[in-house]
Amino acid sequence: MSWSTRELAELAGTSVRTVRHYHDVGLLEQPERGSNGYKRYGVAHLLRVLRIKRLSDLGIPLSRIAAMGESEYPHESLLTLDAELAATIERLQRVRMELALILRQGTPTDLPPDLAPIAAEFTEADRAYTVIMNRVLGPTALNSLREMLTTGNATDPAMDEFDNLPADADEQTRAKVAEQVAPYARKLQTTYPDLTAVHDSPVGPQRAVQALALALKDLYNEAQFDVLLRVNRILTATD
């Protein structure tokens, strides 16, 4: 008794295309051909297709099934699959928890739920810059950032002038705002010395510094960026 490719596929609950693919990737041996030139499959082929299909349904990639050979109980591969599924479930549970917080708080999705409600009160530029910081900074700086945001030190009256500074502000106004902002910047520098740490950045220190510098220049208007440069010069001069 033998079966054609179509009959084998129907018995195994799969498709002719899938059976042919198993041949192409080396998972299923080619059968003998009958006198009419058509492939003739036997029980061994059916068992092999059923085993491949079962392992595939369990989530084991075809490439890994090929490496198992004819083993009926691929212990190591099943352990690996179980560990991968456990990691996936854990990730999905974290995602669900974050989604629940986002839905409850009604906050944007581009920041972690613990930062989003605070950053919602920022200017558009500050919030965008916080998004980039959250991506390029490592655990050291991010811990300082979270502490700064959650303790209420992320705002200061001096920053009101900065936030409202028009792009065409004159020299005198820029200098005045820089002098007002410098003490606040010094306070942050002293209180949170790790806020600018980039040694453990996930993108590397050099790329992190470059990304943050470009973000400052792109997100803030010309006068604001000039004030930031002035503040940096003031802090450097007094170090």
C-alpha cells in the first residue's frame, strides 16, 4: 500500500506544498517512484510527516527539527523550547502590566508608565528629550533621572523664562536667562552627579553623547540652545 503526495498530505492533515517543503529542507526523504513516475509514499513517510508536524505545532523551528534526526523524544530541544516560552510569557506579562497602567493613566506610550505621568507636564521639547534620554542612557543615569523626576526636582521657577524664550531673543535676554538657570543646573549637577553618566549606555558612550547633543540642538529653539551653551560655560568656569 502506498500513497501519492496529495494522499499523504491529506492523511497527515497538511498540504502538498508543505510536504514538498519538507523535502526541500531535508526533513523528509524522497520516496521511490512507481512505474508511472509518480512518488509513492509509505507508512514510514506518514509517521515522519506526522512527527514533524507535531513538533512544528509545538513551536519548534524546522531547522531545529532537522538537527534532532529521527529522535522520538528530543529532550534538550523541548527544554530549550520551554525556556523560550517561559521568557516570552514573562515578557508578555510585563507588557500587559504596562498596558494596564497606560490605559488607566491615559498617558502617551513613548515613555515607561512610571515616567509618563510626570513627563506629561513637561514642555514638548523636554518630553521629547526625556524619551531620547530613556533610550540612550544606561541604568546609572536613568536611576538618577527617575529620582530627580519623582522627587519634584525636575522643575524650577528659573526654567519658566527658559521655556518661554523666543527663538529671536536678544543677547541681553539670553545672558539674563542663562544666569537665572545656572544655579538650578548647578543644583542638579550636585544632587544628581550620575545624571550625565554614559559609561553604561546601551548604545555606547560616544553615540549616547552625540545623540543627546543633537537632540538638544534639534528640539530647542536657537535662543534656548544658546542659553544651554552659556549655562554649560558658566558651570565649567566655576568648577
